[in-house]
Amino acid sequence: MRDDDVMDELLRQALAGDVPELSPAFDASVMKRVRPGRLATTDRMVIVVYSVMAAATAAWLMRDLEIELIATAVVIAAPIAAGASAYGRRLAFGA
């Protein structure tokens, strides 16, 4: 037999068998592992406290700046931050 005939025979034998399947329990366990977890109440409080402290610190550090300069910085930085956030989510979740 030629190599092509041998390969064809091997493929026919392999394709004639039953298709292997994973159990539903396996699918459920995989989904449980890859599903994003929810934050606990303590974790949320840490994020809230950090956000408030960061905002207060930023306001205190910018107290001597003109309001026009602060508004310009916000107008420029907000779309950049939104775009970076969307890009990060797309990378993380593959959307």
C-alpha cells in the first residue's frame, strides 16, 4: 500500500467510531471556574474608600490651579480613560 492509502484507511477507521463527548458536569465546572466572581461587601467598601480618598487628594492637589485648566484636563482625559477602559474590557473578555 502507498502512504496515501494507509492514511486514508486510518482516517476511515477514526471517523467511523463514536464522537467523544464531555459530560455536562465538566461543562458546568469549566463555566464555574471562568465566570467572573462578584466582589464581597468588604472589597466594595475598599474600592469606595479608595475612590473617595483619590478624589479628595486630587482636588486638594489642584486647589491652586485655574478652573479652566482643570476643565480642559478633564475634557481631554475623560475620553482617553473611557477608551482605555473599553479596550481593556475587550482584551479581557474577548468581545
